[in-house]
Amino acid sequence: MKNAVSLNTIWVTTMLLNNGDTYEADQADVIQWEKTYPAINVYQELNAMESWLDANPTRRKTPKGIKRFINSWLARAQDKGGSPQVKSKTHSIRNRNIEDSLADVSWIANVEAKNRAINHFMGKYGFYWDGERKNG
């Protein structure tokens, strides 16, 4: 099994097929998968597929079936909630919308002041932000 490596932003991952050949995902496919499955780290999942195919020789895919296998794997990963690295970015201040930032109470240390702010934002917006969006 050849490990996936990044060479000048070109990613190469080699998956073993059931006929002894290998499959290398091209950059156009990877870009499409990243657009289709935004909640997962496609490169990490491709590495996991590569290892899985290496460890399960009787379940390796055909040249015609490898893309279906990849697509199904990525869809399941997305449905399970995504990759841990991608999920952790959802709480980043950069990924919050302006309304969440306006209703942020996470920085308020005084409990009374925080409760007043929560009541204010709940009345005005119907939610507040305290590390995550919280609705009434």
C-alpha cells in the first residue's frame, strides 16, 4: 500500500482493487467530493478507505465500482456528522453568522448581567449564543 502524500498541493492516494490494479483519485474528483460533502475531511476519509481496502483484500472493489464505493463511504461519513476536524471548526468565531455574534453572551462573567443579556436576546432574536446557538 502506498501512503497518500501531498506534493505541491497535489494529493495522491492509491487504493488497491480486486484485480490487482490500483486506483488514484484525481484532483477534480477530490474537489467535487469536497463540495458535495462539506462536513468531512475528504483526504482523511480517502486515507481511511485506502487502509480499509489494504486490510480487507476479499472486499476490494472493481475498477468500475471504486467510485461508487468512495461516494457511499463519504455519504455515510457525512451522515454520521462529519469528520472531527471539520466539526470542531463549526464553533469557530469565523464560522458564526452576524446574528450569532450580536447575541453572544459567552464573554459575560457576571451571572446577573449574563441572565439579563440572555433575556434581552431571547426577546429580541429568539435565541442567544453561549458557545453554541441556544433557542428558548
